[in-house]
Amino acid sequence: MAVSLPTAAGASPARSGAGTGPDMTLKRKRNKHRLKVLGFLSPWLIGFSVFFGYPLIATVYFSFMHYNQIEQPSFVGLRNWKYVLTQMPLFGPALWNTVWLVVVMVALRVVFGLGIGMLVTKIKTGVGLFRTAFYLPYLAPPVAATVAFVFLLNPSTGPVNQVLGWIGINGPTWFNDPHWAKPSLVLLSLWGVGDLMVIFMASLLDVPKEQYEAADLDGAGAVAKFRYVTWPTITPIVLFAVVTGVVQTMQYYTQALVAGKIASGVSIGPGSVIQPGYPDHSTLTVPQLVYQLGFQNFNTGAACVLSLVLFVIAMAVTLLLMRKNAGLIPAED
């Protein structure tokens, strides 16, 4: 007994000290660090959960339900999906118009914004005046800018067609012609391209001048300097402009709706129901169809299906653009 007691007593402190050794201290520090990180991330996590996570889950849920925003939702399976994808007559034109605007409007806005940015950076005198003149249209409210643009392009009384008539050109009917309605919206977006101009100006001014001087010593021309010096430096900014442009154009709603309504000549009054897409559904976009289904026809399930289709397309295009072999991200990155 006298020999065994010290052994048992000596073993007990070893077992009791296992929870207070260096490993436990390191574990507690890691836990405190994790809690500190979560504390700093909590505003973003709460915002992401409330404004993105929950709405996305709710949209998926209601896409399988019959819900008119009055009665309790009832499960209908894939009926909403079948209706939208195979039976809705306006889904095809709305999707085509949205894709057309994404391809044409985003590409022209990026090219136009980059061109104006390069032009302003080359101006030696009066650069502030030119920057202000190009940026001011972007500050105009979308509804006011669209109304003004529709009146400017009015086929009978608008000043644009009058000026074209003075030089012997018979101007088109613009927003009243199904073939010219979408190009007119593109012109409206190019008029307010000041946001991209400012972004591209900042990126162009950030290109190291030493690289231009080295290119001049090698005898490089303007095209070669843009291709081998300017473009590699501003590529991340171009990617940002394209991705944000795609996301914004996928949600294109206000300008197309207001332009079609003003051009149709129908007065907007209290209680009036706006039928989007004038003329001949040429300005109808998927967001307009979502609003019409969800808040005018109270078909929430079909509206959620359209929203999910739009979300999937936007995510697919964004992931495609952000691939390294898409041409906007250098392969070595």
C-alpha cells in the first residue's frame, strides 16, 4: 500500500493537468479568434442571410407552390415550371429581348465608356469641363432621363428627326417601331455612360508611364501600346465593368417600361394597369414579366420561376466570364 499510493497520487495530477496544458491553451486562443472573426463578419452574415439567403430560399419554395398572396400556398409540384417554360407565350420574347440587351448594351457601353475615358485622359486643356459634360447625364433620374429621351426621339415632333430631315435623312420612328425600340434603349444607355467613363479613367491613369516610354523606345505604335501595355493593366477593370453590366442589364426594368408607356401615348393615371412591351413586345424584358405575373396577376409561383431562371442565367454568364480562358483574366493569375 505504501508503495502504490505515491504512484496513484502521482498519476492523478498528470490526468488532471491534461486539460490545462499547452494544447488546451492553444485551443482556447483559436476559439477566441474564431469568435472575434465571426463578430467582425456578423454584419455581412446578417445582411447576406436576410437580403439574399432567405429571399432565394423563399423563391425556390414558392416556385413549387400555388400562391396568390391572399390564400395559403399549396404545393403544385412542377406545374409552375411547366407553365413558364412551355406554355407562357410571352416568355420567349421577354427572354430574347433581355439577352439581346445584355449582349449589345453591355458590349457597347464598355467600348463607349473605354473610348471616352481614353479620350478624356489625352485632353490637355479643359479636361474638367469634358469630364463633367460626360458624367452629368449619368446623374439624371432614370424616369426623367427616359421621358426626355422619348420626346427627343419623337418621330413627328422630336428635334432629332427634324435635324435628320434637314440633311435629307428620313429618321426612323424610334420607340414606336419594333425594330428600333431596343436600339433606342441602347442609345439611352450610351448617353448615361459616365459611370464607366470615370472607372476607366482611373484605371487608365494607373498604367505605369515607364511601360509607355519603353514601348516608345521599341518603336511600338498606338495599337501595339494599347494591346501590350494598356490592355493587360486594365483587364480586371474591364471584367468588373462587364460582370456588373450583365447583372444590371438582366434586371433592366424602368427605362424599357417608361419608354414603351410614353411612346404608346396612353396616359398613366391612378389605378391604371400598365401593359409592358410596347411596341409589339419589343421592349418586354423578363423583370417586367416578373412584375406583371407577381403583382398584377398575383401568380407568385410563376413569377418565382422566372426569377430563378434569370438568376441561373446571370450566374452562368458571370462564371463564364470569370474563367481564366475567357480572355478577361490572365492565365498566369
